[in-house]
Amino acid sequence: MNKNRPISLTDLAKELGVSVSTVSRALKNSPQIGKEMCMKIKALAKEKNYRANPFALALLNNTVRIIGIIVPDIVTHFYSSIISGIDDTARHNGYSIIITSSYEQYELEKQCLEDLINIRVEGIIACLSQETTDYSHFADLQNRNIPVVFFDRVCLTDKFSSVIANNIESAQQATEHLFACGAKRIGFLGGANHLEIVQQRKHGYLQALRERKIPIEKDLVYCKHLSFDEGYKGTVKLLSLKDPPNAILAMNDSMTFGAMKAIKEQGLHIPEDISLIGYTDEEHSNYVEPTLTAVTHQTYQIGKESCLLLIDQINGSKIVKQKIIPAKLVIRNSTKKLC
């Protein structure tokens, strides 16, 4: 036996030559087990420092109440804050959570889903990986009667409830703010075009241009992958144009910080030479230099609402709901000096 592994009921049963159920009953003081055997089992449990595994017992008794979560990246503040909202709401309603990460990979996302199903979660809250274009692994959950709610990056909105930000309106507002601050040419940094969140934020950016009757230039739109590296590469490409932008809207925090690095390496100053707005959180926005004007999500609220929708479905609701949690534009030093 691995000395580092916690002692189990099976280990105690093997050493004593009795069944697992006998050990379990003895530790619960069942009258079905003789006094002498009870004392023997308890003594061995104390000697081996046995501790009951409540999760295993819950599975055994079919009383486990667990919500599974799939996120593209556990370490970012954006997802951890959403998870906090889910966790607090779940605990308040008698549930525990298990968190898994797809690391932005389609195959790993499918594996996360199967892992959560195998441990009998009552429902799943998910945010799609960037690689995901086939949603059949989620669609199949309807046949298994496993409730699912999506947040931020969503799919199959006719079948599953979801919680998102006001992506079109917030991107349009951010673009309009850049124009109001004196920007003449605005670049857009986005992710893969199959993602609904990319489509919506790009639509908001383009809508702001249309309303000002500004011609749309494909060279000013860079949509590849939601990452720091692509934010950096995209900004380098935008700044190398014959007529480069003097403002950039980046659609997530990783791309925003990649853009910041590229701008500074070019010897340019924010906002004197180029304005920058990102989609990020309060914490990161205040820690960078200059402080970042940003579209800020109500991340905790997104997590809370996602969990409440899922619990409604676990309790039998069949109504598909799409909730929009408004984001807000917070103006800081990366744009305000141009105003």
C-alpha cells in the first residue's frame, strides 16, 4: 500500500479479514455488529489514522450534490472571480463545486465533460474553449438529462441557458469613447471569428464606425486567437501599416496586455501617441502603467446568475433563458489625456 495514500475502508477491511460494509457499520456504531468487533475495528481505525471521505460516502449513498465547472483557464482573475460567484451561490444552496480547465483545447474540453459526468455532477456550468466549433458533446447532455448553463463564450442558445455581457453595446460604447477622445483611426484586436463573443464585440466596433459614416478597413481588424502573443503580433501589424491607427480596442485582457507591450517596444506612448481600451477587470486595469481604460465585467454577478439558472434547471425548470449582465466602461489614463 502507498504510505502517502490515506487509509480507506477497504484497507481496514482487508487487514481485519471482514467486509467493507462490516467496517462501515462498526464505525457508525451499528447494533448489527458485535461489541467486540466494533472495538477492534475502531482501534485499528484510530491506529491507522483513518478519516472518513465524505465525498466517497455521498457517492455511495447517492446523496452527492455537486456542480461541475469547465473554464478555458483557471488562473486568470476573470475566471476566478466568476468561479467565486458560482461557489458562493452553490454553497448557499447546498451544493459543492468541482472545477476543471480545458486550457483552450477542444479535446480536453470533451474529456472534462466526461470526467464530470462520471462523478455524477447534477449540472454543469461551462465557458467554451477557443478551439470548439463542434458542440455535439454538449448537445448530447440533453439526452442524458444533465442540465448545462454557458457563460461568456456560449453556444446552442436555443437549447441551453446562458449568461453574457452586453457585448455589442459595450464595444460600440468603447469605440465611441475613443472617437470622442480624438482618435481618427481605430484598430480592433479580436479572437477566432467562430466565437459568438468575437462576432458581437466586432459588430459593436463596426457599428460605431458605420454611425459616423467612417469607411471600414479590413487592415484595421485583426482577429486570430485570444492570447497575449496574438495581441502583441496584431498590434505590431497594425502599427506597421502605412497609415497606422492612433487608437486600439482589444477584446480581452490577454490581448490588451500584449498590445501594451508592442506599443511600448515601438517607442510610442499611451495615450499621447496611441489610445488603448481593453476588456479586463478592475484589479489588472489599475496595476498596469498607464492605468487602463477598460470595459469591466461584473464577473461575480455572472457567476452567481449562472449558478442560479443551473439550480433552477436541476429543480426541474425547462425554460431556456439568456441573461445579459451589463459591463461598464471605466475611464482611466490610457485614454483620458486625449479628451
